[in-house]
Amino acid sequence: MKQVIVIGGGIIGLCTAYFLQKEGHRVIVIEKGDFSQGASFVNAGFLSPSHFIPLAAPGILSTGLKMMINKNSPFYIKPRFQKEFLQWAWAFKKSANQITVDKAIPIYKELILKSTQLYKELKNEKAIDFHLENKGLLVLYKTSKYEDKENKIAQRALKEGLQVAFLQKNEVKKLEPTVSENLIGGIHYKNDAHTTPPEFMKKIKHYLVKKGVRFQTNQKVDTFVIKNKRVAGVITQNKTYNADEIVIASGSWTPLLLKKLGVKLLLQAGKGYKIDIHKNTGVQYPALLAEAKVAITPMQHFTRLAGTMELSGINHKILKNRVTAITNLAQTYYTNLGVKANHLKQAQCGLRPVSPDGLPYIGKLTKYKNVTVATGHAMMGWTLGPITGKLVSQLIANEKPLVSLELFHPERKF
């Protein structure tokens, strides 16, 4: 039994704590906030085998560059002459090619499917009673351009063994009667599922507390205690915590912590927004609105709109024009959303950690014998929480991981 410190209290950190405590380890979770906000609380709640193509796909950078002049666009890159950003951007450009993507798809798909299954196992164990629905995911489109684009992705999904249905307009309306007349069709990814993130985060933390996991809130890590190529402790502004193993799962802040250890990690914060509608919208299925790049999810007691990938550094500034754009676009796909001014005022944002190739960083550092990194999941952090936690627990136990981690090593070259 080891004492393990997990730095970061998002979905990755809590799932890591879950699997570590199951193996009998003593676990301390250190979080710079109060476990109530961040990307793990504001995401769309998708469990998405349909998202088997990594973010750094061919054409994504040119699309982003075209969109840089439009701050209302779904994908926005803020131009800045910052060394870390320019290095990340160059690595992203190199990664966004078909050879790299084709190599990644099989193992990435396996990672996603195994994580979705772990969510279902968590639900079946009933130790954590949380909202989980297995309705699949709709991708809705209004134009022939996006019909062709989404059909190509769906054909690849079929090739990869996923369950996919191609829907005509009338078939979409049978599933989702409140969609607008201007839709021309959709695709139903039947392997997908959805959850309510704030509910899950609250319940897994409550479960972990009962199991003896210690939580340290509002604790900023100042430095580390290093002895014989090991990190022997974590020093915050209030206390020193001794450890046998360290897990750094701090999302977009991970490079700042690794810098204290003399380790460089290419990572950028990708801001996303959410708007919760606390009224009966009639929405039955989670959906991705193709042209708008907006997600909509029927969660417990509310409907959530989520969207954008804004690469503008670490900040929580909410741009009202982006919030308005998300809601205006979503309302062109549905007839009964009824977004009000108070919904917009309560919009929140979260920072997703984005690696240059869109794949997560999961693995032990070579410089230190007892430091594991778990971050960089981009828009798939919610989906990949359980499998990441399981893999980290296997690494710490020196067991063979469920999934090959070669593509996800934190020191991989770009």
C-alpha cells in the first residue's frame, strides 16, 4: 500500500483517486480550487465513441486560421507571440496529418470504448448512483455540405465497428419532435451515452470521502521535495505532504507544475462555454449540431448547451458574444429552447487541456521514478476519465495497462 498524492480535482483526478483507493492505496487529492468549477463541471457530459478522430485532424489548423478573424466562430485561436504557444502550434501543425490520425484511431477508439464501459460498470455497481443514459448521440445538419462531411465520418465509424444509423429528416423528427424544419437529416451514433457532470462530480467525491480519500481544497502547489530522482513530497502554501507516488492531473495547469520539476510539456488551454436552460425544452437526445459546432444535452432537470474551442491562454474571461452565438445558433436547430436573458447571465466556462496531437498524456516521467502525468484530453476528458484513472492505477502498481500507452506517453516527440 502506497501513499499517493493526486494533484488536480477534476474528472481525471477523481477517477484516478477512485481506482487507487480500490487497490488499497492511501490517497490525498490536492486541488487549487474548491471542487466546484472547471471543465469537469461545464462540459456536455457526452460519453463519445463517435469522437474517435483526434482533434488534430487534417484541415483543422487551416480552418482555425480562417476563423481567427471571427471571435464568434466555434474554433478561435487568439494570435500571440508567446514561445510556448508557438511551439505548441508548430507541433499541432505537424501532427494534423492523415498518417498520424490513421495510426491513432484504432488505439484511441479502444481507449474511448473501454472508458465508456467503465462508466457503465460504475453505474451497475451502484456504489455511486448517477445519471447515465444510453440513448446514443445525434449529429444534426442543415446543409448538403455538412451532410457529405458527416456521412464520411460515419462511414469510417462503421468501418471501425461502431453502430451507426443514417437518418432522413422525418426519422430525425420521430426521435426528436422539436427539431426545426430546416434540418435535412442526421446520424445516430448508438454506442454513445450521456451523463450530468456536476451530479457525477459531487457523488464521486462524496463516495471517495466515505472511503477515506483525503481532500485538500484551495491548496496551490508551490514546489516539490526531490530526493534520489523521486518526488518525495508536495509543498503547498500551508503544508508539506509526503508521498510514495505523485499523479499530476491538473488539466491546463499541468505544464506550470511540471516546469517546477524541470520537465517541459506542450499543452494549451482550450476554453469552452456552457449555458444551462432550466425549463422543459422537450429535447430527448444529446446532439451535436454540425454547422454550429454546438452540443446540446438533456441532463437531469435542465438542458445544457455547450460549445467553442477558444485557444486564448489560461483565463476565465467570458466573452458575451460567444455565449450569444452558441444560443442563437442552437435555436436554429430546435423550436422550443426558449433561452432567456438569465440563462445567458449564468453562463460559465472551463479550460480543456489540449495536446498538440489531440491525444492525452498518460504515463510516467523518465526523469523521476514516481511521477505519473494524466492530462491533455482536449474535448474528451469527460469521456476518458475512468479509463485514465484505471491506467494510472495500473502504472503505479507496475501492472500491464489495459491499453497500450505508447501513443500517449507525456514525453513523446512531435
